[in-house]
Amino acid sequence: MFSRNTIARFQNTETPFYYYDLNLLNETLSSCKKASDQYGFHVHYALKANFNQEVLKAIEKVGFGADCVSGNEVKKAIEIGFDPGKVVFAGVGKSDKEIISALNNDIFCFNVESVQELGIINELAAGLGKSARVAIRINPNVDAHTHKYITTGLEENKFGINQWELNSCVEELKKCQNLELIGIHFHVGSQITNLEVFRSLCLKVNELSAWFEDHGFNLQILNVGGGLGVDYQNPDEHPITDFEAYFSIFDKFLERRPGQEVHFELGRALVAQCGSLISRILYVKNGLKKNFLILDAGMTELMRPALYQAYHKIENISSDSGQTVKYDVVGPICESTDCFGKEIELPDSKRGDLIAIRTAGAYGEVMSSGYNLRERVQSVYSE
């Protein structure tokens, strides 16, 4: 992954920092676009995965739209240069201020997550003399078979409108003169590696699309969300996700009318592998039963292991020792959960060695915090 020149460059850079391989990012974007274009599919990038300026510029340049879950994400996307006509705004708790700002920016669509939200957007749009395009986010009750904290498509999740609410939804839409229903929207979870989950989603989308047509709605958009996973265990063996296999599932099983568009909201699959968190060993603690590597990066820089017990491959990229030792790799934060991995087999390590925590381009930098009054770390890019 890292050349000798790159590691030498790291040695002269203050740690910790996020490193982005923009060449790999561009290869990934190109692969995704080629695969999606083959089927005429539309991709929106989920900004919540990573809103680093240079990363966003690369994604906008390839022509993808933007999937946003806050008013500031909408603002950021438009500032970067994303076409407002390709910006969608989702989220269970859109504030009036955020909705008004999005309406004033004439975004493409609101993904609506409750019956009450329909009335609120209609009222705010009427006050501005505007009409808002909306898609109904429906909870399909499809199990994504992923971590319980990142599943979003079950009835006990807070997201979306449940199927038993659809009649109420239709009644509300009939009363909302300033709304235009253009589609239905789904998202079942994140880090999904079993493509059969997406097949199950297609069958549910087919059923619900037919339901809306039976109730007099001509849907222009079928938005199937995202959730496609990446290989955290073997980032060098599988640096780019198999987008062809992913999109072909939807082409095969999703029923579409002529002219009906299929939209996707991909985040992790586009940016995860291009990013690494680079850190230095501050201290090595050798115990009777445990050995610890204490890094200068912690859960304030990469929250996922503490929050989800998520796995990230950890590498000592500056040691040439032929001996290996098992370490618990931890950070400096005053919390016991500040741990990147337990019993990780690494070369015999010493103070000052560089540690790379891989596949950190998604939900890494964006989830960083100033806890313990930590400074926000810099980003470094491939040359």
C-alpha cells in the first residue's frame, strides 16, 4: 500500500494525520461510474461518509450527485460545486431552518421519513411560494445482516415510514398542494457484503412500487439507497469493491417502467479504502499477560472501533523486525474503550514507529471530535 517514498514522507510529517490516496479514490470512482452507466443508473454520494474538501472535489468532478443528511451537508455540497438538481436531502429530523435553506437552493428532492414531515415541508414550501419534490422513504423491514448499530431497514429502527402508515401517507399527500411525489426511497443498512440482501430489497421495492401505482401515483424515481460494504480485512487484495456485481443485482431483479430512473446513495464503498489514519507509537508497555502499543491517535480520530467494535487492519509500516509480538493497540484518550484492536500480531515495535490504521476513509475523519480538548488532525494527500 505504502511505497518507501511515501513512508519517508510520513516520517517528516507531524502525526496523527489522515492520509488520502487520491489515485485510488479516482480509480474507485471511475469503476463505479463505468458500472452504473452501463445500466443507466444514477449515483449520489453520501456526504456523511467523508466530507473532506479534496475528496468531495474528486467526487463532484466525476459527475455524481450528493446525498445529504443535514442542512450543512446540503450547503457544503453546493459550495463544492454539486449541481443542486442532483442534491437529495434525507434525515429523520430536518429542522425548519434546514428545509427552508434547501428549498431556497432548489434541490432535487427531499427524502421524507414521516407522515408529519410531509405536512411541514408543504407548509414551508407554501410560505416561500415554492413546490417541493419529495420521495417517501419506506421502511421495507429487510434485515441487512450487519451490525445492529448500522442497520436501518427494520421496523424497530427510527428511519423511514412503516408500510402500515402508507394509507395515511397517501391521504396527507392529497392534501399537500405544494408537494410533488416523484419517487420512493429505501435504505436497509451499511457495510452489507451479502448481495442477497439487495435481491430481497429489490423484491420489496417491486411490491411497493406497484402499490403506489395502484393508488394513482406515477413514480419517476426508485431510490434504493446504498449500504454496499468493503473488505476491511484485506484492503490491498480488494481495494475496489465489485460494483459490477452490485449493480447487476438491481438490473436483474428490479422491475422498472420505461423512463423510470434508479438512484443509489453510495458512501463507504467509494471512499473507505482510499483513507488511512497514520499515527506514531508514543509508548510500549510490556506486561506479564498483555503488551500495549500506546499511539498518538485515539478514538477522537477514529471512533468506529469504540462505537461499533469495528475491525480495521493495523500495520507497523516502519519496522523491519523479523520478530512478531501480540499487542493491544490503544490511544491516549482517558477512556477504556479507546482501543483500536486487541492481540494484534505486529513486528516487534518501538517508540516512534509509524502505525497505519487502514480503510479509514469512511466514517473516520467525519466522526472525529475534540474530546479531551484534542486538536483536529490534518489531512495529507498522495502526490
